[in-house]
Amino acid sequence: MPQIEVNSANLYVSDQGSADPALVFLHYFAGSSRSWDGVIDRMRSAYRCVAPDLRGFGDSSAPASNYAVKDYADDVEDLISSLGLESYILIGHSMGGKFAMALAARRPAGLGALVLVDPSPPTPEPMSKSDREHLLASHGDRSAMVALIQKVTVRPLPDLAFDTAVNDNLRSSLAAWCAWLEHGSRENIAEHMSNICVPTLVIRGAEDSVMHHDLLQREVVDRLNDARMIEIPEVGHLAPLEAPMAITAFVRGVAENSSSSASGHATRRRLR
């Protein structure tokens, strides 16, 4: 994967395919671009698929600072500019969903739609003190990571996907790990959500024990101007790993609608 410098970080980026709109995939907490492989493998023949390892995760660098939600939104915005993406869809999973919303609220040029998969809400993510402390203490602990993946999934993962999820957890930098748990997940960016003006599809694993239906309805769907939520039966929090075919089908539908809308706007401009 090419290395691209943004702000104070060097991001490793998977960049496959060529057609517009580009699909920009943002991974979950302690994940990496590899968590989207099952979706990208099915989409790259029809669309350009861009998936960075976010700062402090995967193979990207881990600076000493700049791990606020704003910093991640800055990174993605700079990455989109560096790659020259003129038409794109942001697709964020869990933590990546919060970053996608933060960027979408800036109304960046070229953004056609949002897909949020079990997103962390724009308000502080509900997490008990004991759970937060346990996660903070478990950084780098393989047995704890195995238990965590088993806890948040419902469908058994293929061996490769399971190993990828565990190893991505172990590769996460301590700086990024602590920053999200102590600060990023607690940030409140709700006041900016009314600025989001693109169609948004929220996808939830119907048995997600982390992001409950009522939470996502109240804190995400109801705060956006044009959002709807669908659920995938018998799926937990790691939907891109548990149900890549279902996620692909929904992303494809959003991409096709975005392409049709863009073509319609272009036709109307030519007729004027």
C-alpha cells in the first residue's frame, strides 16, 4: 500500500479500482483498512475503493499527539484532496462512522452520500467505567483481544478474518488506543450534525450489543436531515467482517443512486 503524508501522520492507503464515485472506507476502533477487504474485493471492479489505516492504527504512523475527532477528519479530508477525488462516498464503521460524520458536517466538495455501519454516535459513546478501564488495561493482550472479538460478533468469522481482527487490535498504537477510549469516544460533535446535507444510510447489525437500535435512532438518524436505518439479521458489531456480502449490496445501492443523481445534475446543467 502507498504511504501518504497528511498533517503529522503517514497513512498507509489501500487504493483499488478506478470508477466514480470513489468509495472511501474508514475502519473501526483498533481495526485497519483490512477490515474492509471482504467488501472492497466485491466493489473494486466497479468503483475506486480507498481505505486508509487511520493514524495510530494498522501500518500508519503513530504521532505523539493529534488524536481528536477533528484531527481524524482533517486527515481524511487531506487524503481525499491528495488523491484528487472529485466525487466520493464516505463509508465509516463504528469509530470511523464518527469521523465520517465530522467530515461530512463540513460539507466538503464532492461528497455524494454517507454510509454509517454501526457508527459511534456524535454524542459521547455510552460505555461503563469498568468497561472503559478494562479496555484501557487490555492493550496488547492477545487473550483479551480474542475475547473481545468473540464478544462483539454474532456470526462466526472465517479464520482469516478472525486473525486479522485480533492482529489489528494488537498492532494498534498505545497513543491511539488511549486517545479514543479516554477522549475521542467521549467527544460531543452533535451540534454540527444539522450541517450534513447528503443522503445517509445507517446500517446496524441487528444483534449489535455495542450500538443499540434506540441509540442510533436517537443520536444519529434523528439528528441528520436525510437519514434512514436498516438492520442485518443475526449480525453483531463487526458487520463488515460478519456480513461482507450484505454490506456490499447496501453500499452498491447507495453508490448507484449517487451516480444516477450526479448524472441527472450534469444533464440539467447542460440543458440550461
